[in-house]
Amino acid sequence: METYRKKLNPIILGIESSCDETAAAVIRGRKLLSDEIISSASVQAQFGGVVPEIASRVHTDAVDEVVSRALKNAGVRKEELDVVAVTYGAGLLGALLVGLSFAKGLAMGLNIPLIGVNHIRGHLAACYLEDDTLKPPFITLLASGGHTAIIYVKTETEFEVLGATRDDAAGEAFDKVARVLSLPYPGGPHVEKLAREGEDSIPFPRMLKGLGGYDFSYSGLKTSVINYVHSKEQKGEAWSRADVACSFQKAALDILAEKAAEAAHEKGVQTIAAGGGVIANGYLRDKLVTVCNAAKLKLVLPERRHCTDNAAMIAAEGLVQYRAGNFAPLSLNAQASISLR
């Protein structure tokens, strides 16, 4: 592979197309210059979830436009780019291939490095854009549609997963509860909105609390919500959708903040960061603030738009891999499933 002369603060184009968001962003070092998204979420909502073929078609139509927009708004010509970073996994294969193919062509045409980014690591790297002084070691709470974990970040490239979900991820549980409550896709924001109108009045299970360690389980909580609603409906008894949403949200999210703080104390670190779509939830953000203040821990939260899928986080992880010299060959292929490591 060609050897590239690395810069201290390279200009990196990030491209993300793993699901229903076609996104591009430009950074210079840790400074975000532009951040653009074209979403098919409104189209997908008509089907109650993401349809892979529709997502791929939208990506194909949108990728050139969203990259052009990102470059224009960053005030950067494509010839000034030092790196192209792109998500290669995990995600929908067809969707991933659209972004990856575009990134390969651009990198080859400009004769600059290509960096393949693990989408999950991208969520973890979003916090670096929020605080340019942030350095490991610290604890990261990862909470998304596909993953929920407590992670000890030893260095920018080395992690230790202290605990993870044994079944459903937090985001999956929110989407499933949303369907039970007849809320539209995507479920998370709608559950959060409805929860503001309710009270924590239903004793749903608190997921392995008291068993030690940092693992989670959402299957029992999800089933408890479903059984509660079905039982009320079958008996013809009155029940409150808002109270169900509020009680579920508290049961699902309180323990995430609490276990993150426990992990920080165990590892002797003073900082907690977070990433993933569930971190956009206002109740969880407030809970993390409360827990970290009580424990005298520093908290670094990405802004909400950088919690859900976006290209800024892909560019940020691209910078991590660039500094580590982890360039990808043009033969890099998309992967539907990929581990954090």
C-alpha cells in the first residue's frame, strides 16, 4: 500500500450510508466544518421500519448531492481533502455499498487515503467533536438501536467491553414498546414525548439490577410492557399510554447512567462519555448529568444530532484511524455485521 505523509490536522471527508441516512461531513483535525444529512426516514415511516431496497435507492440518488453540499458548506475543494473516511459496517449491505463505492472512487481519483470506519466505533468517536480536550482513559456508555454496552476506553484505539446487553439493545426495546403503544416509526422520540405526559406508576423490572457486573437485559422489560398492555386490553380495564411510556423509559434508562458511574469508579477514571441514538433521549441525558454531578464525574455528551447516524462521527473516527495509520485498500468490502473490536 502507498505510504502517505500524515498531517497534524488533516482535512477529512466522512461518508455515512449504513441505514436510512445519507450523510457527509468535513472536519479539520477535531474541528467540524460541515455536517449534512439527507434522510429517507419519512419514506420508511410509511412502512413501519426501514426497507433496505428503498434505503439503497435513496442513497444512490443522494450521495453525490450530500457530499457536494458538505464540501461547499465547509469551504473546501475536493482537491484539498487529505482523507476519505467511510462506514463499511455494520449496516444494510446495499446501503453500505453505495457510500463505500462512492468513497473508493473519490479516494482513488484524488490519490488520497481511504479509511474504512466501524460504525459502532463512530458512535464512540462523536464525543471527540464535542470536547477537543477529551483524552482516554474514560468510560463510554454506548446505547443505540443495535448495541448497548459499558466500555472502558483505554486509548483512542483500544477498548475493553465491561458489559453489554444479553438480548435486545435499548433502542430495539424502545421501538418494540412504541409499536405496542401504536406510536409511529422511529419509536424512540415518540416514546420520549409521550412519557413527558405520564407518571412512573407501573413497577416494570429494572434489568439485572443488583446482580453485579455491567450486563443488561431488555427482553424481560419489553415482555413485561407487552403483557401489561395486553392484560389491560383483554380485561377491558382503563390504562394510561403515557404512564406506560414513562414507567418503561425510567426502567430502561436509569440503570444505564448508574452502571456507567459504577464503572468509572471501578476503573478510577474521572470522565464519562456517551454515544449512540438512545443518547439523544432527553431523560437519559438529564439522568447522566444528575448521576455524574453526584459522583463528581466529568460528562461529555455529543449534541443530539451527533448521537443518531451522521457523518461527523465517521469523520471523527476516521481521524483516530488516520493517526494510527490504519488505511484501507480499495478492495475493502462492506460488512453487514461487525464487532466493536
